[in-house]
Amino acid sequence: MARKRITYKGAGVDIAAGDRLVRRIRGAALKTARPGLLAGVGGFSGLFDVKTLKYRHPVLVSSTDGVGTKLKIAFMTGIHDTIGIDLVAMSVNDILTQSAEPIFFLDYFVCGRLDVGVADKVIRGVADGCIQAGCVLIGGETAEHPGDFPGGEYDLAGFAVGVVEREQIPDPKAIAPGDALIGLASTGLHSNGYSLARKVLLDVQGLRLEDRIAELGRTLGEEMLEPTRIYVKLVRALLRDYRIKGMAHITGGGIPGNLPRVLPEGRRAFIRRKTWTVPPIFELIQRFGRVTQLEMDRTFNNGIGMILVVGKDDVSGVESALKKMGERYAMIGEIRKGARGAQLVS
């Protein structure tokens, strides 16, 4: 008896579906194009002409990240068109802390079985994030790993490359006692702490993602899928006129885990909690889960997504610029002498 012929598709990998996806996303990728792009989505690699950037002493800056278990919310709601923005945000906000201009981004999408419609929505979200950041979606990879993922689930990784003039790289040694700490508002949870948030809100409290929560003014699912804020255009506008001595992207680890990364030895950040309004989502998590303040501080951004370290001579100018841009910010503290770290006080 003749054996049945086995194909790659029969083994779980559909090459034709991958080809259809590339054709569908090419238009979205082209919308992110900027001067310098030589070859993008569809080839073996992306090409970018750095000479078009006109930097005197360019230094490349890179970062990679994912979006963690926020993906679970996308799977549970069936909403996949914003998670790509989160993916871009996590990397471009990181390279922004070096005053870098993001120039291009690549994504990695892996699943058990490729659903072209879902993948298309995810990657169009990536393109939206790239437009917000001013960088080009230059390429990526889509992979099927049969048997590795439950049905309908996938994972994401992102890779950002930027450039900065060498003399404009922030020098931690310049940070001095008396420098101000300016907190830029987050849009909520961003992409950190979702394992704790899901445990408290869904498992312990028994809420459903479709439940409308009065304190939030929308459904829980809408709140939890709010995209991570991309700070690139805002901060780079400030950098054109003012010196920012240091920047911290507040991700996993919260303020205590991230702000000290940009401080030199002998400098301590003192932060006053009451200087900004904590968004309701964090208050709900803390109350429903009886989560300690220490645990909240080291897990979530608690409403501050980026912190700028600004010298006395530039504070008034930065504040004025933020007000003109209609930016939500808070003067959250200052730098003092002391062991390197961040201390939050009432």
C-alpha cells in the first residue's frame, strides 16, 4: 500500500499564507517610508542609507523588546490592531533615553498556525507605531511553529535602531544636586505588570474584560489594551531647544528600578508621590488585590511613563514648551546627594 505523500503544509507550515501576508502588509510598511530607505519589506534584508541623516559623528543606538502578557488581553478580546503599537513603543522609547532618533524597526511574529487576518492587523499596528515614532518598518519575520502555541495565540518581538550625534549622548556625570525631575504622563499600564493586573482584576476580583468600569469610563478590556505611549516626537522637540541631562523610560521595575539606571554614583532621586494624579486603573489593582505600595512601585509605572532630568537653567523653558504642546506633566522631584537610587516619599 502506497504511503500518503506528506507536504510542508500538511506538517503545519503554510508558505502560501506567509506570502499572502507579505503582499497584504507591504502597503502599510510603505506608509512608514522616510528618506534613506533603499529596500524594505519583502527582501532578505532591509537597506538604509545613513548618509541621508547628515550627522557629523553618528552613533547607532539599538534596543529589542516584546509586550509580555499584554498579549493575553488581545487573545481574550480578539482585538489585535493596537498591540503592534506597544511593540514599537517599548523599543523606541528605550533608545530615546539616549537622545536618539529612531530610524528603522523590525518585527518578529511567531505563531502555531498563521491566521493571515490576525497577523495583518498586528503588523498594521506595528506600522502605526512606526509612523508615530518617525521610523520606517524596514523588515521583519513571520514564523509558524506548529505545536508550540495554543490555537489563536502568537508571540512578538521588536527591534529598533536609531542614531544620535555623539556629543548629544546624555552624560550621567552631568547630573547634579538640584536638577529637576519632570514626569511625563503615561496612558495607563503601557506594557508592564500584566501578570499581576490579570491576576488581581480577572482571577481574584472576577471582572470580565467586557465589563464597563465606572472609575475607568470604559470597559476593562479597552483600558487594558490602551497602547503604550510613544514619546519620541515630544521629547525630540524639547531636545532641539533644551538640554536634557538624563531620561528614564518607566517600564518593568517601575520608577525605583528604572530611574537609577541613568544616575551616576553619589546622586539620589527624591520623588514626591502627591505631585501627580495616579490613573484609576492602578488604584483598582492596589485596592482589589490589597497590593502593597512597594509592590505597586516596583511593578507599574503608576501614571509616569518617562522621566526627564533637567538642570535649573532649563527647567522654566522645558515647562513652558510642555505647556504650549498641551502636554500632561508633573514636577515630581529633584536630584540630591546620596547613594544612587530613587526614593519615593509622600
